[in-house]
Amino acid sequence: MNNHLKTCLPRFSLSKKPPSVPPFKKGVLAIPIVPPFETGELGGISKQPRTVSKGWLRNAAGGVAISVLLVGCATSSENNTSQHKMPMAGQAQMQMQMQHLVSMAPYRGYLAAHRNVSRPLNLLGGPVKVSISQPGGGVFVSLPDYRRLDPDVFGQPGMERAFAGTPGIDGVPPMARGVENGHYTRFKHKSPFGDKFIVMKDGMMRLEAVDATATDAATTRDSVKFMASWKDKAGNTYEVRCCKMLASHGVEFPTFGGVVTNHILHGSSRLGTALMPTEYTYLAFWGMGEVRKNGQTLDKPRLIHGMLTEYVRTTGYQLGFDKDITPTRRQFHLMVPPMMPDMAKGGFHKKPVNTGFKLPNGMMLPFWHVMFENLTIQGQRGD
Ligand SMILES: [Cu+2]
């Protein structure tokens, strides 16, 4: 990987559990701690229901589904430099602090109570079926940036909020926060969450999802078929497909069977990274898919997360604080984080996404965080 980029990753839980394809096995993998903002964990994988294995994602049929949460961040080479100069004792202390912070992730007990459930209950009122599409137009592609810290989400020095869990993926530890005049300023490390972006053309997206299973569990009846593509100035086409696998349960926060509808995520919810604002989420999914360029698969399998939310951007397309949200507009976010599960050793290992897209400084963009806003949305409840 690029030595000038450090990535910080989210944690997942992988458990195998096809609802209709016995036998299933599952396993929760160990969490490697890579200071200072690199950790990962594997959760549970579950096969998608056969009822959704058709159409343009036919290949997904019979595949194992993973669920994931993801997010990745990249730190600048300057940060890496200071990190490398840290004395060994200091590094060990930092690692211990990080392990302690990760151990304080707020949903650990909740997740433990759900990950082995073999027969999860369904949503009240029946499954929610959602179709979302964008036929064309531009997309907003996030670039690595330093996220400003919302006091409503992160509190203030001495009265912190949202500090536990995997840094950047879940909370942000106090030592990773800039402070000025008694207030937090920004996350010290670059991440996919910030104000920097570029626009790419010919953005197309199609999602068909079912939210049937209510809670996290070892198995799920949720399903996702997703495809999105966009083009750079040179005419290269970038594409993401998902999900051969769905995350039936999370490791650091719930995934509600891999698909969740009509919920609050991110920010103060402590469901997903706090670096995104607290946002009403009409639909979100976590699964495993692939990254392509010009019709060629560049990276597979990769963790994929998508969500349809209320609008969280402001003037100049800055990523807003909670107070800046526009509840009557909607947008779709696609996230491919720079981390991968390690099925042999357990846990996740750092692995920047081979996006095939170079940043102006010549380095590869190590993640995709892409926003679609020209949407047609349909939802239906019931069998
Ligand atoms: Cu999200």
C-alpha cells in the first residue's frame, strides 16, 4: 500500500448463516489494534435469501453475505512522521489507550446478545421493500479531509461525547481532536468525511433492497442488489457492485440484519461513525461487493455501505453539523472503506481500496465516498 497514506478502518462482524442454506457457522473474529487509528474487526456473514438472487446481480445468488460497517480514513504523511518519532514506551501507552477506547464501544453488550440468534424476528407490519435509482447526472466524490467536530455530537474538552469505539469508524478519542479556545476544532486525521470533494459525471445508481429482519442475528432475511457507476474527466468509468454477502450483525454497532429502514444513524446515535452528522436514514445496508474500472474488476471482495438519508450538506457542499441538516431533502451515500476482513487470521486488515483513481498528488484515492442526489425513490411495506 501507499506508505504516505495511513488508513483507519471500521470494525465488522462476520458470521456465516444462510437462512435457507444449512448448515451455517459463524464466528466473531479478534480485533487487531493498530495504533493510532487503525483497527478492524470481523463480524458475521450471511447468505442472501434466494428470493432476491436475480436480475442484474444474478452473480450474487448463492454467495455469502457479509455485513460491515465501514469507513476508512487516511492520515497525511506529516501525521505519520510524528507517529514514527514516538518513543516505544509512548507507542505502547497509546496502544493500550486505544484498546481501552475500543473496548468501551457502546453497543458491545447489545451485540453480544444478538450475534448468535438463529431465528430473528421480523419487522412489525412485514418487510419494507425499497427501490432507489439515479439515471444519470453528476455525483459528488469525497476526498480525504479533516472533519470539523460538531459540539452537539462530540461535546467539549472535559465533557466529551462520542469518544469510544474504533477511532474514526465509531467515535473519536480526545487525543485525536484539535482544540482551540476551549473547543474542539477538527479530527486530526484525514478521513472520507469532510468538505473536500470533486464532481464526476454520468453518475448512475440502482438499488433494490428488502428489510425483513428486525434485529442483528446470526442469520437474516434482508437482501440487497446494488450497482453504481460514474465517470472521470478522461472518460474512465468507475463502478461498485454489491452484495454477495450481507452483514447479519455488527461488531461495534448493530446492522439490523444487514439492511435497516427508517432509523437514525451516525452522529449522536452512535450507530456508525460519529464523523457524519446525526441523520434520519430511510434505508442503509452493509455488505460485500466489488470495485471496477472500465468494466474490469479492480478489487473484490470489498466492504460496501450505502444509505439514503436526509440532506447533510450545506453551502459549498460542506458536510454540515446536526443543526445544518435539511430534513425535506434526501441524498444517497456510497461508502467503500479501505479495510478488509481476514478470514484466516480473524479480524480486519488494512487494505486501501484499489479505486483506480489518482488524486492530484499522484496517490490513489484509498476509498470511495460518493453522493447521489438525482434520485427516484420507491418504498413499500408488506408481503
Ligand atoms: Cu452511513
